[in-house]
Amino acid sequence: MTESKPPAAPAPKPIRVDDDDMTLPTGNDAVEVPRIEVHILREAGVAVDKTVVFEGDQCRIGANPSNQVVLNDRRVSRFHCFLRRGRNAWRLVDSGSRNGVVLEGVKVRDADLPRGECKLQLGDSELVVRELRSLARVQVPIMPVFGALVGASVAMRQMFALLDRVARSDSTLIIEGESGTGKELIATEIVKRGRRARKPFVIVDCGAIAPELMESELFGHAKGSFTGADRDRMGAFEEADGGTVFLDEIGELPLSMQPKLLRVLETHEIRRVGENRPRKVDVRVIAATNRQLEREVNQGRFREDLFFRLSVVTVRVPPLRERPEDIPLLVDAILANLGATARRSLFSADVRESMLRYEWPGNVRELRNFVERAIVLDSVDSSRISSAPPDSSGRTSVTIEVPYKVARERLLADFERRYLTALMDWSGGRVGKAAKKAGVDRMYLYRLMQRHGIRRSGPLVD
């Protein structure tokens, strides 16, 4: 748990984008609002004729009434799947549903929807999805900077506009994004612009605290309440009174702690471990996760009521592979922050072209490490950013543009990451169960997970 007191937000500094300082443009730009039609032909096996037209970037489908498309079908999960507008097409993503989704006769978990109409089957329900012509446009700021955040893509500028509104409120919110996308930085920029800017800002990494210590970390404890409690101690919520608590990796919060956090959010009262007296706290909560919480709800690892209480506002941070046009600006911003703008010559046109093609699984964190390594070594290792995209059969294609050993290690690492992610998803985070399924030693599985930065979820004891 760490604490800082951010100063009032300064005026954003212009980012150096070439050898001379220049101020980036300001103003607004109009972008079309995506629009999609979902026609329900059958619901729970019964013929119906219902149509839902949705305007926006993401349309959720499931049995829960909060979805944009609600299906009264017992074989449909609460949050079954969602349709998200990508760069070139609408994308279907399954949310860890019980029965999956059948797209044009093929069971899928993640797929781009074909142009025109397509047919989906969820449980005993049948839908026809069709993209519609946009009828509305929204204004987004042209300025590709939000404090320390940088991005000229439409997705990032739309996020900046949302963050600007969120910062002026006191609402609880969730920041969703893959590892390395800058979720903690986003939380910091929100706090700097809010009325709590000069109040405590306390960060709690839910994935780095042992489950049996989580309650004490959040709410504090009284002397003698458990072995080792040799004095009274304030928790994060008391320390942040009047300010903000940032719950990083909220998806890692133990299930036993979730109703206690929900109660605090509802009553604005905490109880230290070992005490009966409630204490009032005035705290804004910002949570972040690299997990898809709808999936965690479906699989019983996250409480539905806590999910709704936290997600008053949801900010989705796009991964770097969805906004490659931001890479040149990010490279220049990183060089400026490192005081190394004179080293731009390291990143030739060919290198930058390779950087645009690479998918950056580690997102902006990986990009920064790549740039910093190039500065330290005074050379760019292009083999690190050579892509090996899947071929038409779904297999990872082979490239001979890098040495055999490098290509082999890259393919093996990609396989291990995908295998471990699927394995831990199947086991509900139980390492012992996962090791037995995979036929490997439990400690070996732990080492693999640590190597690839894959965190467990679920109970401490397998």
C-alpha cells in the first residue's frame, strides 16, 4: 500500500514531436457513433420478433437486465457476450459463458463479425446482427494529451473526453485494460483534476496482498486482534479519508472480502479487524482490473452486486495493438521524458514501420522498455519487434527474418502464455487442480505463471 498527495493539476506540457518544440493542435473533431441492430428470432426456443438498435462502441448481451440486449433464456449466462466496435469491424467476445456462442454454425469465443448480416446462437436463442449506418456524430477533443497520457487515435481522444468528465465527479469507477496500458497513471490523472486533488491518494494492489491480510490492509486492525497485531493500525480507507483509494487489480480481491467492501461502499463506514465500533470515512474509490469482470461474475469469482456498485462508470483503455497510429507519438513522448530527443535517429523509418506492425502484448510498458533499451545500448534490436501473425489456418506463421533460436523462443512463450491463461481460467485459479490437469509439478506451474506474469485467482488453498 502506498500513499501520495498529488498536487493540483498543472497545465499540460506540450510534447516534443520533432527536434523543435511545437504545441499540438486543440479544438474538437466529429466522429461517427457506431450503430448496430440485433434482431431476436427465437428466445429460449420460442419464435419471437424483437429488434434492438444500439448506438455506441460496446453492446452487451445476456440474461441480466443491465445488458443492452436481454434474453430470457435459462441457457444464456448473465453476461453472455458483447459486441465491440473494432478498428475495421464489430467484434464478438464471449464473456466466459456456460454454453458459448455459435456464429454462422461455428462455435467461437472471439471473432470479427462478417460484413452485412450474420446469425448468432446463444443457448436456445437465435439472433441476427446487422451493422447500420451511423446517424449521429460526437465531438472529441483533437488535443492528443491528457496530463501524462498521450494518444492521437480516436479511441484515446474519446477516452480523454470521458476522463475529463469523470474527474469532475465523485463517482466510483472501474478502469479496464490489459497489463501495461497505464491504468494507475489514468487514476492519478483523474485524481489531479478532482476536488480531492490535495487529499490523500492511497494505492492498494489487491494482487500483491495475501488474502488473510487483505481486511487489515483495507480497514485496519486493533491491537491483539490476531497474531502479530502488536499495535492499532489504520487501513487504506482511514488513511485516505477525504481523498481517494485506488484498488488496483480488483479482480484479484478474495471472494470472502467482496461483501465487506460492498458494505463499505454502501454505508461509508469501516470496522477495524478486532473492533465492533464503526468509523465513518469519506473516500472516493477507483478500481482497476486487467480481467473481464463480467467473465469473473459468470464463473462465480466476483460478486455481481459489487460489480454493479463499482462500475458506476467504466473506462476501457484500448490496448496498443488497437491504436498503432499512437506509436510514433508515444515514442517521441518517451524520448522527451527520458531527455533523449537527440536519439530519435535510432528509430529509422524501417524500425518505426516494424513497430507499427508489432502487436506489443506488453502495451505501453513494453514500448517504453524497448525505447529505453535502445537508448542504453545505442542500437535497436529489431528481432524483438518482428511479428509472426497467425496464417489463414489459425496456426502461428513462421518467419525466417529472425534467428532460429529467437523465433523458437518467441513461439514457445506465446504458446505458454495462451495455455496457462486457458488452464487457470478452467481451474478457477486453483493451482493444484491446474497442475494435475496439465500433468506438471505444482511448483513448476508456479514458476511458469511467474515468468509470464499470470496471476492466480480464487482461494489460497487448492
